[in-house]
Amino acid sequence: MANPFTDNNTRVLAIASGKGGVGKSSVTTNLAISLALRGATVAAIDADVWGFSMPRMLGITEPPTVHDPDSERPTMFPPSAHGVSLISMGFFARDDQPVVWRGPMLHKALEQFLTDVEWGTPDFLLVDMPPGTGDVSLSVAQFLPRAEVVVVTTPQLAAQKVAQRAAFMAKKVNLAVVGVVENMSWFRGDDNKAYELFGSGGGQELANELEVPLLGQVPLVPELCEGGDSGRPIVVADPNAEASKIFAEIAEKLAVELAPKRIYRPALRIT
């Protein structure tokens, strides 16, 4: 089957970090829902095949439905929640089951996520990338050559330097890096004061280095973690929370300010 995302108008956003522990999957989940809340049709691929977590974060417990399961290439219909359709290794492996695969198997799994799933033509496809710059990242570049990369980092210098490698890798395989999201930027105490627990400036410094905008700074709040565990992400559970409003602003920037510009050629006219 053909890759449905090579010739349609779906915008592909690859959410990458270079390292684990920076909240990349949480950013992907809340950003996907924020885009859906704007009225967009949104799909997501949990490409972190070793650390799949998006089914739990979205509160999806049912696996994909399968059409014509006895055929050689049955078609899967992805489950959805909060306006986001999802496919993930988490639907095919137990939470406690390690995925011990080499590169060719990872490549094949991603190919099937793209070609054996009935996606329709969503406005956005978000890909939750695994940490690092290895096989899956290379496969995404091959299968989704028009993907736009959003880099997630935390304020601390160590995380920023590792995220920088992921961005440089994206550029090496001709993927456009369109922005940076800084996660865990501050913790707001009961006194309403923002405490920068992990330092400050890493996200802006990375954005400057990459010559892309800093799309937003997401605070460290317990509700983000709790929402990921309960299947009610913060943008759903508390739309008026500080973090929810920031995710809405990031979605606005990606959907409007960073939307691909239409090119009009006056020589091409319909008569």
C-alpha cells in the first residue's frame, strides 16, 4: 500500500528531543489535542516504540479495529480520544513487555503504521519521536520527507545541548526544524511566584542557535503528570490552567503563524 502522507496536504509535525525525560510525549499529547480543539482533524503516531506512552496519556484502552483480518494486508482503523486518532506499539505489546528489535524491524513497523492504517486526510499528523538520532529518526525522514520538526528541551544546558543534536540530525536529512518548545520552565508556588527549578534560558538559547522561534515555555505542574497517568491531559481536564493556555498559544503559532505559505504564480491562470 502507498504511503498516504507523501502526496496529500497533511502537515506532519515530528516532535523530537534527542533525550528522554524532558516530557516530549506529554508535549505531543497536549499539543495534538490543542490543535484538535481549534477545529483541526488530528492524527498521531507514537513512534517511540521502546517507551510508548501515548495510549495511556490519551486514555485509549481499545486497540485498533481491523477490516478484513484474513487478507494479506488487513486495514487498521485507529482508535481516538479527545479528537486525536492514534496508532502506537502500545496497542500490540503489554506495558511490561520490552520491544527488543533491530533497525529493519523498527523500519517495517513504522511503514505499517503509515500504510496499513486508514488515516483519511487529517490536517495534522503528529509523530512522537523516540529519544536519540537512530533508526526510527532515519525512517521518519525517509517515509515523511515533508515533516516539520519541533524540538522539545528543558531550560538546563545539558538538555539543550542534546536537543541540539536532534535538530542538527533533522537538518542533515533535510527535515525543516520550525521551532522549539521549552518544557518544565518554572514551577509556580502557592505564593504565585515562578521558581526556575532547572535554570533558565536553555530554550531561547537553542532557538537562537537554530534560528527558529521559541514557540512557548510550559511550566512544571503536577496536573501535567496526573493527566498523563489518568488519560485526561491538562488541556482537557483544566482548559484555563496556565499550561493549557500555553499549549493553545503554541498550537496557534504552528497552525497560523508557521503555516506553509501559498505560492501564487501569475503565469498559471485558469481561463
